[in-house]
Amino acid sequence: MLSMLASPSQPRMVRLLSLGFGAAAGMWFFSYLAMLQPGALGGDVLFGCSVLALFAGGVLSGRTAGTRPAAVEGLLVGLIVAIINLLLVASLLKSDMAGGGLWIGSILGGCLCIGALGGVLGGVMGPLHSREQWTSIFCWVATAVTFFMIVTGGVVTGFEAGLAVPDWPNSYGHNMLLYPLSEMVADLQSGIFYEHAHRLTGMFVGFTSVTLCCVLFANDRRAWVRVLGVVILIMVIAQGVLGGLRVTGVLTFSQDPSILSPSTAFAIVHGVFAHVIMATMAVAATATSNRWFDGGHEGDDATPTDLKIAVGLVNVLLLQLAIGAAYRHLAAESALGAREGQAMALLMVHVTVAVIVAIMAIATGIQGTVRGGVLRRMGFVLLTLVVLQLLLGVGAVVGVYVPEPAVDTGAIPAWAVLLTSAHQANGALLLMAAAVMAAWAGRLALRSSTDEPASASPPQA
């Protein structure tokens, strides 16, 4: 079916991009954890996991290479990872380490070698045929990268590190890409690592969204899908600007406190908008899947009522996410003696709306489970996520209000940040699941209204 939508050369490129960006995302995730200074043994294990993520990408490239040389396919995946990793390792040029350029060359060369070795092993293991379109897989990879950015943003808010780096788009006067890693990880208590790492993951998302837009234009001839790719790119650009304005309040390169006016309002919008971007990417992944092209499988069914219920849940979740983001940022200010009353009022509203969200999510999930096929699976996903969200919500409240000895010293307990950040991240997953369910309900309801048969091939453009 993909041959109807793309030239023979395009599926290979999208496959390599999917594996390369996916492997890079794995490397960044484990590297992020390693930089949290978990100890020598923990750091070594996490570093090993980051290398394994790249190696796994090479293996998959070798197993999906077809008649092409497996080693070359793995090498290309390594090249893509190396290019993405320049967002991180370019800062070695400004490092006080000797031979920063040599370090960069060694790291990038290592990516190529590890990818090629993985490709060789994949070729030996035998072919692995993907049952899904690579365009859809790349969209899911982009969704995962955005989720990683949301997690790092949640950690920034949890440790109240949003203003740890006072300027933007520079970082302490350095080009953001060239801010020395040694200064970034020198003191975790300063918050610089959390804030700057979030900026770098934001750049990763930006790079991914540009690529995603190109992939959709090259591999899908439906006008609305191409427009969706452009919309995602515009949203990501706007998200980056919102993040910068949250820090500076105005467009300036200055670090002068008399010019800067950090904005809590921009911080709240910035936090919620990231969830919207992730949900939109997930809808793009859904709309480019084989099952979507087929019009659904036998047993897939939905009515306009299913669509209305799912859309209603999406809207209520957006409201709840906005209230939650407002509470987290105002609670940070209340710790400084400001807006304490507003923060407590928002918490009460957040808890009240949580009850409404839970009822609607459970109702939507149950409604999905009585349907067949994809809606049933999405219904179970919704039910699982809403139960987890309620548990994490209770944990987040405990994490904020149960006293800890570390609080007396001014340090925020890591376990409390873990709970609040997990609650926020799971909220993003809940919105994503609701958006995907709404998309499927709309697709299947349209099929039913037009008497389109299931498993029908998409028309050629």
C-alpha cells in the first residue's frame, strides 16, 4: 500500500530516519539519566544502555535492509544518530577539556562504527518485515521525542529551575549549542542542568518536527495530512518562542535583570501547549497507519455519539491540564511567599475537575470497550491511564505537602519531583490516548455513514 503513496526510494529513507531518530532518542534518554549523577556504577550502566540503544537501531536496520548491505544500512543509521548528537557534543568545542574537536570526531565516529556493527548482526539474524508503514512509525518516534521533552520540562518545574538560565536563546551568553557541558552538570542544585537539558531536548523536537513535515509531504498525498505536518512544525516553533519568552518576557539576548521580565503566564501556556503538540503528533501517526488507510478492520465500529464523547473528554482534559500547569507554577511562587491563596484555590479546582475527568474518562473507556477492534483497545488504555493518573495525583499532593527534612535546607526532595513529574507526564499520555480515540471514532463513524467497506485500499492520488 505504501507504493501507492511514495516512490520506491522514499520508504527506505523513512525507515532509516525512524530507526536513527528512535536510537538517538534512546541515547538521549539514558544520557540524561546518567548526567543526574547516579553514582559511578549507575552512570556506567546508563552509558552502556545509551550505546545499546544505538546498537539496537543498527540491528533493526540490518534486519529490515532487504537486499541492501546490512552494514551500510547500520552505518547510515549511525550517521543520522551522529548528526542528531551534534546538538549535544558540539559544546565540547567550548569545553576546557583538551582536544574538544578530537572528542567530537571520536564520538561521531563511534556512532558510525556501532551502527555498522549492529547492522552486520542484524543481517546475520535474518530479515524482519515491518507490518506498519514507516511514515506512521516515524510519527510515533516524533511523539516519543516530544514526550521526552515534556518529562524534562516537568523536572524543570518540579525543581523550580525554569529561571536557572537567565537568557534566551543564548545560555549565559553562549550559543545554546556551545554552552559547556562541564558547567551544565557542575552543580545540580543550581538547576542549570535541568533547564539547559530541557532546552536541548526542545531543539531535538524542533529538528524532529522539521523532518516530520518533510516526511509527510514526501510520503502522503492527502492534503490534510500535509497541512497537519505544517501545523505541527508551526506549533513547535511557537512552543520554542513561548519557552524563551517565559524566561525573558521580551525578545532580547541580554542577561540584564532590569530588562528581563520572566512570565508565569507564558510558562503555563508553554506547559500545556507541549501536550497539545504531542497529541497532534499521535493523531498524525494514527492517520498514516495501515489500519487507517484500510478504513479499519472487521469489528471496528463507531457512531457519532462515540466521537462526541471522545471529543468532550479531550476538551475537559485540556482544561484540567491548564489548571494543573497554573497550579504548579503558582505553587512555586507561593513557596516564595507570593500568590499562596491563588495556588490553594487552583489546587481545589484541580481536584474537583479531576473527579469530572475521571468520570468522563472511565465512561469513554467503557464505551470503547463495548465496541470492537481498535476502540476496545483504546478504551482499555484510557481506563488504565486514568487509574494511574488518580494514583499519581494523590502521590503528587503528598509529595508537595508532606514535610521532608531536605525542605528545611532549601532542597526539593527528588522523590517529590518524581511523583509530580510523573503525574504531569501521564496527563500527557491521557490526552494523547483521548485524541487518538477521538480520531478513530471520527474515522469509523465516517466510514459507517458513507458505507465504506472495511479493509478497503486507499485510492491512488
